[in-house]
Amino acid sequence: MQKIPKGVVAIAVVIVLTVFVYYRYAMKLFPVVRTEAPSVMVQEAVFDKPREVSAEVGYPVPNDGYDNVRFTLVLDAEGAVTDVREVAVETNTADEHQVEFAQGLLAVIKGKKLSELEPVDRIGKSSLTTDAFNSVVNELQRQI
Amino acid sequence: MHAIEFQGLGTAWSIAIDAPTVPEDLEGKIIAYVRDFESRFSRFLPGSEVNAFRNAVAGTYPVSSEFGRLLRRAAELRELTGGVYDPIVGGVLESAGYGIQSGAHPVQYGVTLPSWSIEDVSVTLDGPIAFDLGGIGKGYCIDRIADLIRSAGCSNFIVDGGGDMYGTSKADGRPWRVAIEYPGRPDTAAGVVELRQAGLAVSDSFRRRFGQEHHLIDLKNRKSVMAVVGCAAVAPDAWAADCMTSGLFLSVPERYPELARILQAAYLVFRADGRALASIDWEGELY
């Protein structure tokens, strides 16, 4: 499968990040206002501290493939970009110490063959949600 | 047991209603809702509501009540993930020339990354925006179908939308027993959960599916890090479970507890080393 060259994608990121700095000085971010309230008030977003902005996008590649990549810009308190990362969706990082610290149990999961289980009603599994919408276009094109 | 099966949102739906009879028009109503949802919220359809602002100038615009609801949840998830989840992301690479679908000319983000906010059914944006509800849309759709079934007078059912689902219980009161597929291993279960008035979402990565690898670049730390290969969440409804898995993928672990608290979700995070992190309130067998 042909991939879109990384260099070209990296240039796109550079364009985005270098003008994002301009964006930070020229535009004010709108506050986030919650109107649905399950149980807890969420504070208004105030982006004056270091944070990360991430864009996760899927895009088609030749031969009906699909590529997925995530760009993360690391911003300091003034909104200047201090780092950029390109991360594949499945390699979202989880620092080992942080994961073990989170309240929960860290278990080795080997898995069991479905055929070895007591009968189940359903199987919960991933579906390609983005591809789901993609395929609607295919259906429409077939109808034309 | 009454089965309703159809293709929708690009996947195979399977609904089971545990009742002796089911209203004849229910299947038609459900399918009509899904078709309507597709036409309104697919980012690949030029006339969809999510694409209504591809050429917009800065301003405040009314949106439909459903789109408003979806955007308000998206805004909440953006907050909970520290801004990492944002439904505008589809346009970032599109502006750079990738991911353009037939029939829709590319949104131009220009020199600034757009920002947006939602209040009730008014969206305020500072320039053209293409929204992408992938990651939170399907769960919402599952829950609306559950509402349709309930208003038809059926209370024992399970709605399976290609692996994400919502189940009430069976007619005899027992929960629905659902295996959780080990991400990336189609014939293997990582565990089993019992769904009783609960939603389930399971997520893995596209890249493994297509057999491509992508190098992890962590410029800041320059160290080998543990990869997350998939996750699962159980929550009071399918929408919350769907949002939870998206949040888990796009958050650092420090944010997991707050996400879980707001969405009322129990979760599993699968790591590349074969171990999984299960939240304290995770119920069910793990293998």
C-alpha cells in the first residue's frame, strides 16, 4: 500500500504549528460552556497553562486503504509550541509508572478462545467508526 | 426472541428483543432513524449537518437540537481530555490536502486553528469548520434506537451496533452475557461482562487492522513507552461508553479517573505487553 510521504505530512504539521503560535496571540479562545449536567460542574476552559492540543485524523490512502495518525502540539503557558509529536493511534503512550498508579488493577490478560467459553449472547468488539461513515459514501456512489 | 438486523453506519446491526410479539412498524422506524442519522451526521456527505460550516464566516449559528446535544457532549469530552479530543480534527489534515472525500471541497483552516463553542443549540465559531463526530456518534445512535424500542413497549432487549451495544436484560431477568474481544484478536475473548441496563464500547486501532506499523516518536522523553492497543468501557448507556473509549485513547492516564467519574464508566485499557489496566469497579471475568 502506498503511504502518503511522512515528510509531506510533517510539513503540514509544521505549517499548522508555526501559525498556531500566531493564532494564540491573535485570537481569543471561546470559553467552553456546558449546558448538559450529569452530576458535576465543569469549569470554563482557561488555556493559560501548559497543555497539549491533538489532532487525530484518518485519511484514505491509495488502493482503498485508510491511514490514521495523530499530531500533538505541546504548548507552554503562553501558548507557544514547544514540541510536536506524531503518534499512531494504537501507540498512544502510557507511562508505566502512571498506569500502575491509577486506581485499578493491572492484570495479565492472556485471553480465552471464544470456543472455550460458556455460551455468550454477544461479542463486544471494535468497529471502524470512521470507516462506518466512509462507507455511506460508497453506498451512495453505487446508487448513482 | 425477535431479531432485527440491518446494515447501517457502515457496520452490521443486530437487535434482539426478548418478547413474544413486537410492533410491526418498529423495524421500519429503527432503520429510518439510522438512515436519517447517517445523512445528517456523516462527515463524508456534503449536505450533512456536520459539514454545514465548511465555508462559514465567524459567527453564531443555530443547530438542530440533536446536533446541539452531540456538540455539547463533544465540548465536555474536549474539556475532560484537556483539549486533546476535538471534533474539528478532521479538517486539520484536510486543509493540508489529505482526506478529502468526493463531493466535498476541502475546508480551509487557513492560518489559524479554528475554535468553537456550543451553548444550548447555538454554535459559535471563528471561521470555517468541518466537524467529525466519529468516536461519539455511534453510541448516541444506539441509545436513540433503545429509546424507540422502549416507546414501542418492549423493555427486554439488546442493541448491537457492530460491537458497541446497549442491553437492558432478558425477559427472565438475567443480564445479557457479552464477551469482550481481545483487541486485534478476533477469535479471542479478553473477558466477559454482564450487561444489565448498561452500554458497552470496545475500541482498538486501525493500523493493526491494515497491518501497518507506525513509529512512535516521543521527542520530548526519548524513551520507550508502553503502547495502548485497545480499550473497553461499560457505562449507564452506549453513548457514555463510546465517549469513554474515545477519551481513554486520547487522554493521559492521570485523566482516566475523572473521565470515568463524569461518564460513570468502568474501563479496561489493553497494553502492548499483554497486560491490561482494569478500573476498580470493573465487573466480570477477565481471562
